[in-house]
Amino acid sequence: MGSAVFHYLGPAFAVLLFTRLAPAGVAGLRIWTAALVFALWRRPWRRPMDLRTLALWGLVLALMNSCFYEAVARLPLGTVAAIEFVPVIALAAAGARTVRNVVALVAAVAGVYVLTDVRLEGAPLGFVFAFANAALFGLYIVLAHRVASAPGDGLDGLAAAMLIAAVFVAPLSAWAAAPALTHPALLGAGIGVGISSSVIPYVCDQLAMARMARATYALLVSLLPATATVIGAVVLGQLPMPAEVAGIGLVVAGTALHRS
């Protein structure tokens, strides 16, 4: 539940920064802030780790956050969250191939179809980024669960991956984040977004994944699309249209129908 709240609360405030900074700049500030916090807190370089997995995870974090911000700059937060859940449900269904899980996946796909039919005409590039973010989110869950389940402390692995992500995101975000370096308010806001978006929820993810199967985690994060819709309405004034409510509802229902 902690992950569900902060996973989209931070990005909702990040959207408010898009009038002053490009999405790539906000993504960079988010990752660099998290990397600094984890470096000071965990100092992961002191422990032996699987650098190949962590390097891939760091690359995924850099690309996923960049695509996510490019998507939410063009689409409602609830729509992006619902699209994000197709690979999540596929991961959950892969663990148990039953008729119920097939129905769950069909419901989720139908929900995304409704959402894309509502919004595709106005922001096609937003959907490109949203589906790229969704694929990367599925890979994030696979890698994060692998690290959380391995011997040792998953938080140290997360810290190392975030430091690697800070390097990968630099070419994408350095130019866009530059204006914040001379504007204390923007810099402070970017730091706040980083802590609420990439520190608190990812720590919650690691603590949860260490205690449950991957399919179970995929089921429990069904809270996220509904949470994103509520946060988008309260923080950003993005009131969903009836068709969007139906589409998001189908995605949530598909996740809830799944049985691990």
C-alpha cells in the first residue's frame, strides 16, 4: 500500500513541474536524487553483488522513468497506470495457466483497448511512451524480484542499481535538468519528487517482494491504477471520462480475477 500511494503521488507533483522543466529533466532529477540518498544510506559498493543483473536493472530504471514522464506529460496519469498493468498481469498469469487467468488477461487487454480508443487520436506519441514504459515496468518487476529473492539485502541491490541508473540517464536528461541548477525552488521540488517517487515506493517494493511470490506481488499491485486515477483527479484535476473509468475498471478487475 505504501508503494501504491507514492508510486503515483510523486509523479503527480512532477507533472506540475513540466511547465518549467522538460519531462526528461524531471526524470533525471528524480533518479539522481534517489541515487544520492541510496549512496549515503546503503553504501552498496561495500558488498559483492551480481553486477550483470544490477547493470540491466539500472538501465531499465533509467529508461522506464524517462518513458513514464514522457507519457504522463501527454496522457492522464490513470490512463498511463492502466496501460502499465498489461505486462504485470501477463507476468502473474504466466505462473498459473488457467481459464480464470485467461479471462483476467482478456479483461485487462479490453480495458487498455477502451483507454486507447478514448485518447489515441489526441496523443499518439503519449501511447508509444506509455506502452514502452509498460514493457519496462514488467522487466522491472522480474529484475527487482530476482534481487529481492537473492541472498543478501535487496535494498543494497536497489541502491547499486539506482547508482547505475544515474549514469545511464545522464545523456538523456542532463541538458533538460540544467535550468533547475540555478533555480533553488525547482531543484528542491525535483529532490522532493525523487524521494517520493524513487526512494519510498522502490524500498516498499523490495520489502514486499522479499516476502511474497512474484505472481502474488503482481496481484496485490492492482491498487495502482485506481490510486493513480484518484491522485490524478485530486492533485492534477484530471477527472476521468466515463469510458476511461470503465477501461481502468477492467484493468483492475483483470488483476483482481487472477489467481496465483
